[in-house]
Amino acid sequence: MSKKIHLIVIIVLLVFLSACAPKVLQTEDAVPRVTIEEAKSAFDNGKAIIVDVRSAESYAAGHAAGAISIPLAEFENNIEDLSLDKDQWIITYCT
């Protein structure tokens, strides 16, 4: 094979391999932020789920109307096992 064909084969393989690579978790600073107004509008329109990631005790003491409680450790470690509609925007909060 010519060098040009070898190069094309390598590029195609790299593209396929990169598509199969695991996703890199975002740092806290890289996570997009939304305003309260944006979150409320998305929730009211059925486009978002609001998740309170504080402890169950903090949630019981008071939380945003309509928010569900999933403590942060459970949310981070078991996201695939949670029964959340992954087609909706999942907005988390902790304060």
C-alpha cells in the first residue's frame, strides 16, 4: 500500500477509537450554570427535572418546590441506576 493509504487507514482508525473512548468527567468549574429563572422556566415547561443533591435531612428541612432528593454521592456513583428521564434537562442544586 502507498503511504497515503496507510495514513488514511490510521486516521479512520483514530476517529473510530476516539468515538469509543470513555467520556471525561467535567470539573466543577466546567459544569454550566443556570439562573433560577432559567431553571424554573425549564421545570415549569416540563423540560427539566430539579434534583436536590444535599443530604436527605437538608432536603426534609426545606427544598425547591418540585425538586426530588438524590444525595450527591448517590447521584455521582449511581447515575445510570437512577430512574431519571435522561431526555430531560437534569438540573442539580446544593444550596
